[in-house]
Amino acid sequence: MRADEGLNKYDKESLGLLSAMLVRDYRSDARIGIKALEIIGRLNKWDDDSVRTALKQAYVEVEGETLKNLGDRDLLILAALIKNQDTNRAYSEVSASGNMLLRGVSKSTFFQSVNYLQNLGLITLIKKKIGRYYTMESQILLSDESIVSGELRKRL
């Protein structure tokens, strides 16, 4: 529908590829799909490579903007969750960190940040049983986790 109304020319097969890749690789994120259509429409190239390139570029722009809007502490906590999916281990790493932004972070503050990251769609939490106890494990929803370290390098 957007293609009919907003593009002069397009290829239905390329739109099908874009749609399939968006579902498979980018969690059906409509923001990424719309941005990719904008990029492809500007270039007016409808081959498979152009679709793949546009999706990657759209992903970096959309997720990059989300990461740019994160506070420094939340970004550092996200980086800790990428290293250690177990939230208890990630909290131990954060609390032992020598970083001024993380010094004195309480467990409740840490989990408030984790919940915020989940609300942004950057992670999801899964309850996991270890022995007789339950813990929370984070699943990183970023397709390219390296953009987190890239954003950290820019800031710190």
C-alpha cells in the first residue's frame, strides 16, 4: 500500500524480499521497513543487494537513534547484559565496575534500567530455573550488538 502511494516505480519481488527479511532478521519492526523503503525509493534500485543494503542501513539508523537517546548508565547496563545474559552476573559486573556512572548502583536501580531496556525493545527477559531457584536471563534483541560498543566509544 505504501509502495503504491509513495513510490513512482517499484518491484513486487523486491518488496516481497524486503518483507521476508524484515520478519526474519528484524523482528518485523515497521520503523525499519518504512525507513528501508525510503532509502530504496530515493535510490530507485530494486535488486536484491539494494534491498539488503537498505535494510542494514535502516536498521543502523533506527536502532542507532534509540541507542543515542539512552542515558549513559542505561547504555553501560545494556553492554553488561550483552556480555552476561544472566541478570545476576550482569549486576555483579556492574556493581564491581570502576566506572563513575555505575558506582553505587543498587539492585533495584539496575532492574529498573533493565525493565526500561525491555520496554524499548532492546532486550527481553526470560525466567530461567537454575537448581531450585529462578533467575532472569536477558535475550538481546539487537541484530547487531556491535552498535552498542560503537555508541559507547563515541560517548566515553
